[in-house]
Amino acid sequence: MAVLVGKQAPDFTAAAVLPDGDIVEDFNLRNYLNGSYGLVFFYPLDFTFVCPSEILAYSNRVPKFEAMNVKVIAVSVDSQFTHAAWRNTAPNDGGLGPVKFPMVADMTKQIARDYDVLIEKDGVALRGTFLIDREGVVRHQLVNDLPLGRNADEALRMVDALQFHEEHGEVCPAGWQKGQEGMKADAAGVAKYLGAHAEAL
């Protein structure tokens, strides 16, 4: 498994279904982000089981991501037409409804290979999530096995942590939440923080 943290996020151009339902053949990651933060998440297949719960969890939080200048992008090995059919199926019929972010069609599986989340023997991607900063650099990655659904609120927390660090220069200790104290990245800062919080960690 490649570690992409600290490296430029692999760029890609592929077909996608946009939030308004339109299908485009040349969706490009770098152009779409255009200086925004990005959250790219991979899922195995359309019309499956854990996947719709994750996709709807991310979609329901799009207003929160947008308020933080984060654009969310979903990727799977399905075609753009299967994506569209899933979006056009109501949740109570096993579909998604109109999710609020692009769904990219990785038909060649090259995007999943570039992010090193492809299970070659199954031909599907693991549940990989990649937080990309405004310079196009991956700052956080998380990869789950297929049975293990992700927590969309944890993705929001990581954006909060990254933006706190960028603004204040401090680091975010274990379990840090927005509004809590950070830590100066030196011996005195560690001692001060642990002196106040060690027993609560």
C-alpha cells in the first residue's frame, strides 16, 4: 500500500456524473478543485450494501464541507451510466437519490491503481479516503477493508484539524475537536498540554 501523504495527489480525467445529474466525459480533478481542498473517496461498486450508507453520509454533510472550502468527489470502477442509474433510484428502493458531489467512473481502474486502492483479484477499490490541501498535496489518507464503513464526521474533523494547523501553526493532539486547545510542536508545548490534559486523553 503506497503512502501518498505528503505527495501530490494523482490527477485524473474521466467520465463523471455531476451533482445536477449531467454526465461529462472529461471531469478533471485538478481543474475541479482549482485551489479548494478536496476529499476524494473510493468505494467498491454501485448498487451494493455498505457503499450507499457512506455515500449518503458524505452527501448529507456536503454543506459542512462546502463551508470549509472542501469539494467532495466519489470514485468507483462503475460506468457513468451505472452511477446515473443509482442516483436516479430512490433510497427506499436501494438507490441514492441526487447526491451532492461528482461520481467519477474509473472504468479503466487506473485511478484506483494510481491511489493504490485497487484489489486486483476482485477488480474493485478498497474504501480509500484522501484529503487534499489547496496545493494539491495529500495530507491524510485512510483505507478500510470492504466490510468496514467509514465515518463522515471523522473526515470533517480531519479538515478542521488541517485548517487549524494551517491557521495557527500548532499541532492537533489525540482526539482533538474544533474549538479545543492545540499544542505547540516543541518540548515546552508538549509539557504544557500534557500537564493539563494527560488524564483526559
